Amino acid sequence: MGLRKAAAFLAAAMLLCSLAGCSGTGGAPTGSDSPVAGKKVAYIMQMAPSDIFELWSAAAKETAEGLGMEYEAFFCGGSDEAWQDTVRQCAADGYDGLLLSHGGQSYAYTFLKDLTEQYPDLKLVTFDTLFEDGSGQTQKLEGVTQFFQQDAQLAELLLDYLCHTLYADKTEAGEPVNILKVWEGPQFLSSFDRRQAGYARYEEQGLIKTVETVGPADRDDAEASMAEVLSERLAGYEEGEIDAIWCCYDLYARGVYDALKKQNADIPLVSVDICNADIEKMAEENSPWKACATTNWSYNGEFGVRVLALELAGEYDRILDPMTGRASDWLELPASLVTQDMVASGDIDVTSLSTVAGTAYSDRSWMPKTDWMTEALGE
């Protein structure tokens, strides 16, 4: 073949390859450049869909597909049985990796231990799922990475805001901030217990004083129940006896908010977690809801898929705890404070929090990465 014909043939071949979506050296990176391309993964959430978990899933899907993987999401409506059935079915259907959220503390370890024995090649990453045996002892599963929000930090950010911003004068004078604490008590939910650990540190330092601890009487209708409970409790206090209300969970905080508004009580409210309904209430004029502490739920979903991809690639040494920077199978995600003034415009929702919530909320320095991830995802 002459040089002219060879050049024309090569040009035509390159054009056809371009039209077909091929990539080669020097071309734009695609999912096929990653070692996990073609893998099939799923996100299985025990709860029903919500603002933050749909945000999570959208980011997880984008990340998985960017790495060339197939992605599916399943929400189980709060049913432990449905969660386990879905996990079993996905394993049987040949999924390569599963991102599992909110497995029950009473059964997750035994259930997943049996699953990994039956499907030794299946890779698992869990979120907010503790592993405890029948004696209540913490256990680990070889090759399974667990990650959580940094729950103690979530509690501490709110208390720091109360002590050093809203009530800085009291703190500087050596007086504790009087807190009505909304919590469920020990061993109700592991994440609540970790939040209690952060709360306890402020008590031990004398920065806060807990005047009373309350929780919903009816967990099946926790928001309405919390409104009733708090209305009853507030009746027993004189004005000024409670400086602030700290809530371990935003669902409870919405009930607290309703009680405060109904009684026109001027008591600042702060809570862990966030959703669009919380933001709307915080943005209302003269709202008592002053702050939420949260992680970046879009980043949470991306993080989970990146960790799962590293497991699938066998690169466990690249799975680093964001809080310590060390390789680990127990990871915690950093938290941020969202205050009332950040969302006061009324045009903010969970998808746009990054525009107002400060540098900590948008910090990605702790996101897992490798050269092939950077090539496939662009960072």
C-alpha cells in the first residue's frame, strides 16, 4: 500500500473509531479505562427515598457510570426484611459489588457474614451499619469496609455554635448554656450514641448543662409525637430557664419546631441532619431553628462508590479514613455547620447548599482517588 493510500486508510479508520466512541492513547478518558469497567453494582437502602438519600444515589450513579460500571438503586421503605431480601437477590443475580445502607444492628453482622461466605467474590461497603454479634460485641468482616458520618463532630459543631456564637457572653463569663436535649437514650440507634459522645464532652467541660432529656413517645409518628411531648415539657419552665434545644435528629427537630411556633417560644433550636423541609423552616422569618449539622450527601454517595470501586480493584491500601488519612476499613465522613443566615434567602435546597455552606462543606481533599479514577472521572 502506498503512503498516500495508507494515510487515507488511517484517517478513515480514526474517523470511524471516533464515531463509534472508541478511545485510545491521547483520547478523552472513558469508563473503559478503569479496572472496574463492566462491573455491576447496587445501592441498597433500608429506608424510603428522601431528599438526602436521593441526592446520595444520584451522585453514586454518576460516579459508578463514570467508572464504566452498571448501577442500580433499591429503597426498602424501612423494612429490614425487604432490605435483606434485596441484598440476597442482588447477590444471587451476580452483582459484583453492593453499597449497603442502614442495615440493622441486631442482624447485619450475622446476615452479611453468611452472605460473604456464600458469595466470596462479592464486594461489600456499608454505611451506618454496625457489626455486632449475639453478645453485643463489635465484630469485623474481612474485606468489608464500613463508613459513617462523623457523628460526634455533628453534635459538637452545634454545641460550639451555641456556646461560642449564640451564647458567647455566657460562655466567656464561665456560665453553662442550659440545654433541653432531644435524644432517645442509649442503645436505641448507634449513630445517636455516637452523637451523644460528642455531646458528653461539652457537658464534661462545663460548657453546657442539660436541664432535661426528652424523646418522642410514639416512634411510628415521631414528628407529631415530638411536638406533643415538647409542648407539655415547655409548660413546666419559666421564660429564660432553657437557653436552647439540641436535637439528635432532624425529624424530631421538626416536631420541636412546630411546638415552639405554636407557643411562640423564643428558644433557639439546633439539630443534626438536614433536608429541604428543614431548610424551609430555618429560612422562615423569625424562625427558632438556627442551625443544622450535616455531611455533604452528594459527596457521601460518591465516596461510597469510590470505596467500592477500590475494593473491586483490589486496592484496599488506597481506602483512607477522611478523618485520619490512614488506610482503614472503618471510615468517618467530616461534618459541616449550616446556619440560618446561610439559607435566609429562601432559594436554597439540599442540591444547592454548596453555594452557601462554606469551604468545609465543599472540601473534597479527603475523597478517595487513584490515577485511573482521575482519568475516568476527571479528578
